[in-house]
Amino acid sequence: MSTITRRSLIISGAGLAAGAFVSPAEAATGSVAFHIASAGFIFGVTGGNGTLSFEGRQYPLSIGGISAGALIGASATDLIGTASHLHSPGDIVGIYSAIGAGLSVAGGRQVAQLTNARGVVLRLRGRQIGFSFSIDLSGMSISMA
């Protein structure tokens, strides 16, 4: 029968502690490009497609959403930006809500910062073409195409 020595306990404890302090793999950032079209009167339908560029590969995306509120008209928006806090390409999938300043429009240019339940943060900028009283990206749903 082996006896537990003080030295073996210290070595075992040090090994466990070292394993507990190993930092998890850092999340990475990818780039995104979206083309989104919106149309409606009061209730609107938003849809589009996009691409995630992550770790040297391209992943097609599908974008959808339904908005209620002051949507009048039709428009198309091309957005580019970054997707941060990604551990894998599938992390981009989900429903996004506005954080921080949310969506702002100035002279047809748009800037948005959105997040999903997995903690992925989209920072987007782009230009709107067409007539639309409002485009709201909050509630936007992204899926892998």
C-alpha cells in the first residue's frame, strides 16, 4: 500500500492549479459583408444574404427578420464590418439585438453594433439605397446558408 506523502500532495496540487489557470483559447474576429433588402408599410419584411470570412475561409450566410413599427417604403442596404468573439464559424448564427448606440443614420450612411446570445458582436457600416423611413437591424436573424 502506498503512502501519501506531503511532497506528492504538493506536486499534485500544483499540477491541478496549473491546469485551472490555463487560459481558454482566445476568440477570433472575422469580416462580414451583407446585402439586406427591406420593404413594407407598418409591418416590414427584411431579408438578404452575406458572407463571413473567418480563418481564411468564406461562409455563406442568410439573413432574415420581420419588423413592426415605422417602416414605410423599400430599400436595400450593403453593410460591411467585423464579427468579433468568434470561436467557430457557427457562432455567428442567431438573433441579433442592438447594443450601445445601436443603429444611427446620417446622410444615407448607417452604423450599427449588434450582439447575439453567444456574445458575437457585429460592428457594421454601410450605405442605404432607396426610400425607407426606417430600417431596424435589431431582431435580425442570421443563419448559415
